[in-house]
Amino acid sequence: MPEFNFTKSSYSTPSNECLEVARNIPGTIAIRDSKSPTGPILRLTPTTWTKFTATLNTP
């Protein structure tokens, strides 16, 4: 299985309170807690990721 290449958000705080996202595996968006890089990874489909991120921009 290929490895995920995680990227930390530019909005990350100095204490690393942020999510990291990997989009390098086709058909999978992987998300993990930047404070726990060896912890669990949430895997979403691109459609689910798009729906989730769309909810972040609604009032």
C-alpha cells in the first residue's frame, strides 16, 4: 500500500493544533491529527471530503 503524503494547513497554530491532509492516493482523502502523526487516520472519498469542507463555509 502506498504511503500518504500529509500536508499541514498554513492555518496551523504554533502548538501544532491542526489536521493534516493527504490527497496523493487516488480515490482517498486521508486526515490525521498533527499532534499524533502515528495515530489513527480517517479515510474519506473525495465526494465525502468535498461535502464536509463545504459545510465549513456555511454560516
